[in-house]
Amino acid sequence: MAINIQALQTPTLQNQGSVGSKLSVGEAQGQFAGQLKNAIEQLNASQIQSDLKTEALVNGEIDDLHDVMITAQKASVTLNTAVEVQRKAIDAYNEIMRMQI
């Protein structure tokens, strides 16, 4: 399971058809928090699935090494993507904090 990056890229406005409708700060924060929580849950699920398949392979319950390696690689790519997004968010925050008003 990969992080749903498209959900993070496209704004999910409830009233997209209305002209001039905007989200309040609280609604925007709630949507952002919900999407962030969902992405973290998907990341955790991919890590758990990889661990379970690896453990099953070690215990001899499954013998499909390819499936285990593919699942482990997907979990690794998902984790690396999440770490890079975190680094970019921290860099952006630091840049904003350095701005003079």
C-alpha cells in the first residue's frame, strides 16, 4: 500500500461548484490533519504487511520469496517517500521562519 499522494496534491473542497466559497482555517486544518493521519496509517499498514510476510517466510509458512521481497521493497519506498516529504516540510517551515516581515 503506497501513500495516496494524489489525495495530498488535489484540494478537497466540499463546495467546489460555488463561486467564491472558501474553507475556514479550522476546516482546512481538519482536512490536512485527516489526510496526514490517513497517509501515516497507510505507511504503517505497509510496514506491518512487510513484517508479517517476512516473519511468515522465516517460519516456513509461505515459500514465495518474490512476493515477500516485493512487499518489503514497497514498504521501503513508501517509508523513504514519507521521510523525504517530512524533510521538505521541515525545510519549508524553517524557510518561512527565516522570512522577515
